[in-house]
Amino acid sequence: MSELLREATRDGQRVALLRCYDGAGETIVEAQVVPVRGGEPVRRGPYRFRTATDAFRFVQETLLALQYLGCQIG
């Protein structure tokens, strides 16, 4: 995996942007989350994982939770 980007939107507005990429011997996930009441996106992470599989699972579970909350994933 070199880089994976996924965007969650709700009512046409970005809610979150997740970026997963390879680092030095690890896989890193970073997120930008837009506050519910608007404003500048908040950066979260980096979350570091030993394997790409673990990082990808984290991204999948995060996106699933956002889908349950009514977001569309792109």
C-alpha cells in the first residue's frame, strides 16, 4: 500500500478525510474531522500501526461507523 484516501460526507458536506500511507517501517493513518457546528477541520493522528493490515482494518471500522451515522463514503 502506498496511499489510501477516503472521504466521508453528509448532506454533500465533508465530515472526515482519512489518509493511510506507508511510513518508515510502519503504516500511518491521519484524519481531518470537520466539527459538527462548522469551522476549520481538526487534525487527528497520526495513528501508527505495525502492519498495513492493521491500519486498513482501523480505516474500515472508522468508515463503517461513519456510515452508521448516515455518511456517504467516497
